[in-house]
Amino acid sequence: MVNKQYKIKRYKNIYGNNGGSSKAIKVILSIAAVVLCCFLGWAVYEPVYNAFVGRESEEEVSSSADEKNKEESSSSSSRPDEESKISQEENSALSAEKEKAEEEKKTAKNKNVGGVFIPNAILNNPAHLESFLKDLKEKGCTSVVVEAKNAMGEVLYLSENETAIKSLAIVANAFDAKKVAGAIRDANMTPVAKIHGFRDGIAALSNSDFAVKYYDTTYIWLDNSAELGGRGWLNPYSAQSGEYIAQLAGELISAGFKEIIVDSLHYPMGVGREKMGFGNVSDDRLTAISASMKKIEEKVKQKGGKVSFVLNPPDYETDSKMLYGGDILNKKEHLYALTTSIDGFDSIKNTLEKINSAGREADIILLSYNYDGSQATGEKLKLIVDELRKSNVGSIYLFNPQGIY
């Protein structure tokens, strides 16, 4: 059945330059870069991740062990034979005590470190995925996050959702959610999926009833001019919009993922926001957003999962009324995941303190690169993680889009 074509309102406000041909070239180069970075990233991954979880490198451990063995050998050779003999029972007790102390030390250092995001480029390669997960586990990782629906509205896994299929939202190289979640569980880690919410130009264009309109006309509102890549957004007041996101979240939990992180569950960002139309509504904006959160929470919790909602502190601090219709943190029943870059860590302190003062914790998504795009050093990451541990935080997830850690 051919979908009805809807009119799109075009206007000339701009963010920047997005030419059509250059966009295609950038997409091709980006795909190649992701695949290449998946392999090159591990060359620098270990020292950075070791610092992130507070663990010594193998060379440091080996060097320390060699020095200790030398000291013990020197000491034992100077003792009388009768003093150097220790019973097998005593050795076993000492060994068990040492192992327990090391395990407690490791647990303390890894406190709160939930894991890392991994690039989707490896998800359809079972051998590469298995090797990647094995390395993560050996480095002390406890959970793995994969992106299941991106900011364009593309569904990145093999969904059976009717709206996703009707909207042609499922990408050609979609991964098998059950197989990926199973592989992560087999590696003794927790599978976590991240999806975008109302930032979804695909479903908005294919389902007019879901979309934010231009004022209250039948034109679909775009966050920029169409010539510059403007996209539609799902309407937070629309019951169908909230249900679509909740269904995807529930489907991923059924596939074996244990936690869902929902991004962009707020009103649109972009230009021309004063021209947005949401239809004939009675609830205030804040109530409508919270209702969508509750709908997703109910679907996920029914299936035994956990869900958190991404909150970008700089946007929350400066644009809360437009994005949420008010102070979303007053809705204390929801769990939030705060995003922060290495350079922008100070920006989350006020938001985190506000959450903590209400007796709640927040998950953290830590972007492992600097504002200029360069890779953050392991020591810099460790300083941020150590600072975060002083607050009431839940899981800490390390993120780099190319998988370079």
C-alpha cells in the first residue's frame, strides 16, 4: 500500500551548510572510518580503559610481581631452612586471603563503571563481535551498550514493529537483536540498548498523525529548511508517537536486552520552534512529556527491564521550558542519564546535585573525547570518573562513536 504524501513547509532558516553531494561523500567516508576505527581503536584502548576503571596495566603488574619475587627470594635465602618452611595449609590460607583482597580491590575500583558503547559496524560479524566482547570482559567491563534507533529515526535492528516496517525505517544492514543480546550475555555482561525518541524524521514523514505540524496546518514542521537537511519530529502529545517508542523499547527487552536508554524524549530542537503546532491539546507540555516517559517505563518494566532518559545538562539548564515545558526534574519518578564530555564536566555538577538532593541517583554517559574531537587521555578520564564517584551515580557508560577508547 502506497503511503499518502504529505505537504512539507519549507523555510530558509539555517544551521549551516549541508550540500547534497558532500553529504553523500561524508556518509561513505564515515562508514569506512567506523570500520577502520573498530580495528585501530583497540591499539589505544587498553591504557585508556585501564585508567578509566582504575586498573594497572599488565606491564606494571608484571614489573611489580618481579620485584616482589626478587625480594622474597633474597629474604628466604637468608633465613634458616626451618624458618622458611611453611605448611601447605598456611600457603593455601595466605593465597585465599590474597585473592579475596585483590577481588575486593578490583570491585572497589570498578564501582559504577557500567561499560562502553560499541560501534554497530561489528554487530553483524559474529567472530569480530565475540573477540571484541572477550577483550571488554577481560578489561573489567560489566555491560555493553548498542544503538538500536538513531537520531534520524532509522531502526538499526531487525524489528517486527508494524510502524517501523510501514515507515521503511529499518536499515538494510540491521543487526539481529536476539543474537547480539545473547552474545553479550554469553560474555557475562549486561546488554543495554539505546534508542532515540521524538527526534525521528522518518516516522514523522510517513505517519502524519504522529508528527509536529507547522502551526496547526497539515504541513509537517521541520527543524531546518528541507534544502539544508531539516527533519520532522514526532509529536509528544500524540498517543501513537509515545506508543511507537514504547513498543520498540519493549521489543528490545523481549529480545534479551536488560536496560534501555532513551534519548531525545523532549520537544523539538532547531529553528522556527515558535511555529510548531501540536494539535488541540489540554495537558501542559511537562505533563505530556512525563506521560510518554511513564508509557515507556510501563512497557519495559512489564518485561523485567530498566529504562533511563537522557538529559543533556547544558540544554536542560538553558532551555528546559522549551524542551520539556518546565523543570522535568520535578518529575522525580523517572531515572535520568546525564551526558557529559571530558571538557564539559563542570556543566553537569548543578544538575547532578539537584538529582542527588532529592535522594536519587543518575546514570552517566561520559563522552571520551575533547571538544576538538581528539581522544581524551586515560588519566583525564580517570580524574572525571573519580570525581563522579563522589556523587550518587548509578552506571557510568563510556562513549566514543568510532569505538576508540
